Amino acid sequence: MTLALQIILVLSCVLMTLFVLLHRGKGGGLSSLFGGGVQSNLSGSTVVEKNLDRFTIITGIVWLACIVALNLMQVYS
């Protein structure tokens, strides 16, 4: 059980990193370094952006649940 939770934790970490990097930049941060700032001013909020928000939130919840479960398993074993 612990190994499965650790694998899910690593996968959710990688997915969350990718999802956060895929988000459209809203300021002059690192996303505008690759031309994201010009494109973000021209496009509005799309269905893809909303779905990306949902996937990021779900991945964050899975990540948090894995951390809590692993800590509880460590305390009570």
C-alpha cells in the first residue's frame, strides 16, 4: 500500500508541475520569456484553460491526499 501511494505521489507531482507550466501567463513572469505574454493578451479564457484549471486542482487534491495518507500510515504503523 505504501509503495502504491508513493508511486501515485510521484506521478501527481510530475503532472502538477506540467499542468502549472502549461497555464497561460498573466504577468511578466517566466511565461512571457517564451512569448507567452504577447499571446495571453490576444486570447481570452477558453474551455481549454478552464479544463486545465480543473485538472490542476484535481491533481493537487490527489497529491495532498497521498501526503496525508502516507504520513498517517507512518504514524500508526
